[in-house]
Amino acid sequence: MSVTSRKQAVSASNGLSDRVARAGRPVGSLAGRAVPLAQNASTTVRQGAGTAIAKASPAVDAARSWAAPQLEQSAHAITDTIAPMISDALMSAAQKIDVPKPKKRVRGGMIAGAVALTAAAGAATFAAIRMRRQDYGFAADGQDITATPPGEAGLGEEPGPDAGGSSRII
């Protein structure tokens, strides 16, 4: 034993290597017996798993065939009831946070209206003048339709100042 550590010094004379060699012999013989047991156990586990799958498959299929229509019915119910409420809530929120659009100027519409009104008034004035001329015996081109044409004046008569259609009545 050492004075400073109180441990026994390891030496070749104390027989440690002999003890290790003796301890390893039963482990080797035990491992030799465990390998066939492990192979047998793996075969048994595989067979048991196959049996469990065969027995559980119909139950799983039955559960799936029951769950599928339930999920579909739930989806329709959500689509018909909850989805419209969520959609309305989202639309309302979007309208609340949206930046207000600038109002259109009325000025452009007023100018277009004034132009249309002026054009209509001009057309009405032109039509009124034209109708008035026809009422007083003038053609549309301003000639007197009641006067005789210049080449048909009587013999010896000189065409007067009104014969050329130069005078106008407005």
C-alpha cells in the first residue's frame, strides 16, 4: 500500500490477469448459448407481429371507413357555418384598415356637362334660325325662293336689286 494514496500497487504478482481470464470463461459459454435463443426469439417476434397486423387490419379499416364520412360531414358543416363567418370577419377587418380612396373631382363632370349643354344650345339655335328662314320664304342657302330667277326676267325689264337675291331678311 502506498503512503500517499492508500491504494494497493498493481503488480503482476497479485494475480489480476488470472482473475480476468477466469471471469471471461463463463461469459463466453453463456454467449454461446444466447445466440440460438436470440435467433429463436426474433422468429417468434416476427410471427407475433404478423399475427397482430392480421388481427388489427380489419379493425383499422373499420375505423377508417367510419372516420372518413365523419370528416367529410364536418368539412361541409364548417364550410356552411364557420367559413362564412370567418370570411365576413376578414372582409370587415380589411375594410376597416383600408386607406380611404380619394374622392373624384366633380370638376371634370361639370366641364363635360357644360360642353354638352353648349353644343345642344348651339344645335337648337341653328335649327330655330333655319326654320325661321324657311317660314319667311328663303331657301336654306339664303336665296329668295319667291323671286324669279335672274335669266327669266321679262323683256325689257332690268333685274332689280332684289332679283339677285342679295337682300336678306333676318
